[in-house]
Amino acid sequence: MTSTRDLNARARQQWDEKASFWDALHGFDGNLFHKTLVGPSAERLLAVKPGERVLDVACGNGQMARRLAQLGAAVVATDFSAALIEKAKARTPDSPIDYRVVDATDESALLALGTASFDAVVCNMALQDIADIDPLFRAVKRLLRPGGRFVFTTTHPCFNLASTVFGQERLDLDGQLVYQMSLKQVEYLTPTTREGAGAPGEPAPHLYFHRPLHVLLNAAFAAGLTLDGLEEPAFPEGTVGGSRLSWAEYTQFPPVLAARLR
């Protein structure tokens, strides 16, 4: 059995190798998926106020960190991929954002950022890429100031799995041809680690760590965090820009789970 440490090292190597692809995919302010689903939910749940100090964990190319800075926050942004941090810095070389290479599975490295020094912590679309989330949740509890909040978005553990099968069916409904979109799941309750194709056109697969909802949230509860906000964003009808059998066509299924913990 492959150890968590080895899986984490493998994941870091994969993200270093595809940093250029993901930087181009998200650009300065995010792709359609992030602009429509992730960003709005994360911003609503965070409700950032000017002058607050915010930590962005697993920041990727810095898209959310830049948005937080635009909203007036003082931002520290981390990622375990040095290549992605370099891409983030290159996007805004004169930015006041404090970018650092920090592994989200390293509790002591996270705590070195400053206990009780953040008003909010955000982790966007990364928990499914992190080999061990327990150290992060434990660290968040200590990094936040009293009353602080932690917002995460992640691939929805009930619908958006690497093993999800996308389907479309045609039926004759009262003399009219109707197309219905469906999803098929063949596994859910067992935590799994597997490689997934990721975004369309991605040069190579990367590791996904599936955790059913009770495993995901119980890790937060065990760390002393409480849930007080939840969103399940899905694409609205008529969204333009999605590829064939993409999430843009599945308007009744949320590919993202967004949560706020305190």
C-alpha cells in the first residue's frame, strides 16, 4: 500500500509538471467553472471585509488571492507546488500578496504562518487533491482568530467523482422528443484514491482523493470546527461555453460543494 507521504510527493510532482497548463487555464481571474460556481459561493460565504487578514491555502496560480486583495484583504497565499507559486507571483509581480510554498499536509509549517493571526482561511477546489486533510483542519482551528471562519470549496463528494459516468437519454414524452441528462455512480461510501483526467485537454492525469461527505465533515468536527454555511452551486440553464457532456449541461447536479466552518 502506498503511504500518504508518498502519495503527497507524487501529487506535488504532478502539479509542478502541469503548472503552466493550469495557469493558462485559469488566467488572471479564473475560468468559466470558477467564475460561475466557485468564486461566487466562496465570496458569499467568506464575506471578506477590507483590512481583514486572509490565508488562501492551495492557491494555485493565485486567482482567488488576487480577488481577495481586490476586496481589500491582506492576503497570505500558499501552495505546495513551487511552480504554481512562481506562476502566481508572475501574474502580479508588484502585488502585496505574500506568496509562500507551504504543504497543506504539514501542520507545523501551516502553524508557522501565525497562530490566531487570520480573520479567515479559504481553500478553493483543493481538498480533493490533498492526500491528508486532518493536519489542515487542525491547523485552521489554531490559525483563526476568535470568531474567524474557514471556507472551502471542493468537488462535490456525492456527484463529482473521478468515477462518475455522464449520460444523456432521449425519450418521447407526449409526442415530443426530450433529452434528459443523468449521472451514474458506482461507488461513494468508500474513500478512494485514483487518477482522474481533470480538465479537458489536461496533459496528464492527477491524483484525486475521494472522501464521502461524513468523512469530509467529521474531519472538520474532530478538529473543533463547526459548520454554519453550505452551498451547492450548479450551472444555470442556458450556460454557454461548456463542452459536450460537461457540467454546464447538468443544471440539476452541483459539481461543487462550498462550506463555511467556524
